[in-house]
Amino acid sequence: MSDSVRIWYVSGQRLCNFRCTYCVSINDYAKSNAADWPPEDQARFEKIVDWIADRPFRVGVRLATLGEPFASRPFLSKAAQLSTRPNTDFVELVTNGSLLKRRLEQLDREGDISRISLWVTYHPTEIPLQRFIANARFAQERYGCFVVVNGLLFPDNEQQIVDLKQAAEDAGLRFNLDLGYDPLTPHGVHTELQAMVPILREREEDGVARAVRLGVHPELLDLNMAAMRDLRGQLCSAGHNYFYIGIRGDVYRCSRYQALDKDRIGNVLDDGFDLQLSREPWTACGAGFGCGNKEDYLHLRRRGPVDGPLPPSLGWVDRDPPAAAARTRRGDDPGALAHVVSAEPSGRTEETR
């Protein structure tokens, strides 16, 4: 087992203040605009976080939700608690960014905010770009959080991605662009890549060229598409230095194995559960196809060697800090935004991912 292990845990927190039409939290795992937790899910969450906090090795955790984490004070309290543990390298939260100015203070008061990372995804129908960027910049400059501004590429949002990238660069924020997925794509069957990814549906080569032009990392795009198409013969470090925990506490080497219900390692809520990770740094993937989550496929060996310390994120790969992050730390007053976008959201109120 590696000296430091990365964990992706998806909790059952459901309350969200956005109504995105493409949200992947659907069906049995649907978010809610009214309720935060089913009682049994909150109890599981607290026990699972305590289990993570008690690991005898160093951990970096992407603590994910079905809804918006900053809409839930109980969720933030446990995230803060985890950030104070001596074995915790970082706690990464996946957020829509709308509540950062109102709720980061709780993480600062109750936890070690220097260990908080934020993966902040822009949903243009739900929040004005100027406000979104200001909130992300506030987290980076006022509190010193590791912040990544993320966009999701769909066939009809090219100009919004262009504006997001420019605004992030002007504000000194890390920018990432991922492919948007169709939330109705079945996970357990071999669905065609074009069905999973709307941007690739008409002519795949045109969709790829468009994605790269707008800011998708070309090597990671190649890795992403290869992982979704064919994993036969691929070596992966998942199950050695990384694993996945589902809502009910089930442990798998990755989320794709969980979707296929393949080779469950155990359940952290079971009495006497003894986590046994692989001693081998690389083992053959048995999922076959359909690996579409970056948290998983970044552990494929075909990604190539990774030198130096890893960033405090399960999704970010570049290591050069943006200029503003290197220049301004916690306690400084964020200045005015250089790039002002006046466009308002098109018809919705103020989700996650």
C-alpha cells in the first residue's frame, strides 16, 4: 500500500440550490431543492468520515455530495473536522460556488481551511459569471484555498466557456474544462461514446477539435476517451493508492467497479472491516470499458509518469499556480475583477458539479 492514499467518497447529502437540467444526480440518487439528508444517510456519512479520519496512513479526500455541499452546515462541520486530522493532506469539495462567501467562514472557524480544496463548476443558467468568479477568487485570495474553476462542455455553450476561461485567467484562477456527459446514459452497459458525450454526437473529430480549442487538456482528453472505449490490458493504480467509497459505505477500487458491482472490497460500516489494498502499484483493470470519471482514469498507467508532489485535488493535474494565487494569500483584500461580464443567467435561480 502507498504511504499516502487518495479517497473519493460520495456522500448522501442532497440539498441543492440550483436546478441544472444536465445534473448527474438523478433517480435514486437525485438531489433535492427542499431536503438536505435522509436521516440514515447523514448517520452513515458521519461514521464514514470518522472512519476515514482514523486511517493509519495519510489521506487526500475528495468529499463529494449529490447536492451542493455549502448548502449543508452538518456536511461542512464534518468536512472541517476531517481537515484537522493529522493524517489528512487535503479535503476537496465539489461545489457550484454560489455560497462560498457566506459559508467558508464555517470551515475556517471549525477546521483547518489551509487544507480545503475547491473544485468550483460553473453553471451559466444558474449564476452570473461575474458573481461566480468573484466567489471563487474570494476563496483563493481571502482564505488561501486551492481553487479550480471548472467548465462542462456541451454543444450549445461554446461562448459561455470562452467567457469563463477568459474571466478565470484575468482573475488568476486555475481553469479546467471537462466534457459534459448525458446524465441518462446507462452506467452498466456498453453505451457508445457518442451517446455518453453530446459534444461528440455529430462528428467525433469535430467535437474533439472543438474541445481542445476551447481548453480541454489534449492528453487528458485522449486518456478520457480511451478509458471510456476500451480498458482491456490497461494497468491502473486504483486499489493501491486510491479507492472509492459509495453512499452506503461500500468500498471499491474505483467508481467504475462500483457501477458494475465488481470485486467489492468491503464496507467501512461493517464491524471488523479490515481494508486490504493491493501491495502491487499496478494491476490490470477488469472493468472493460466505460471509465468516464477523472478521479478514476487519472490512475491509469498510460497517463505516464508523474514527477514531484501531487496537487491537493483528484481532478487537477497541472502544478503551476496562477499568478494571483502566488501573489495574494489569506488576509489580503481581493481587488476588483479585471474581466467584467454583464450577462445574466437565462431564466433560472441559483447546484453542484
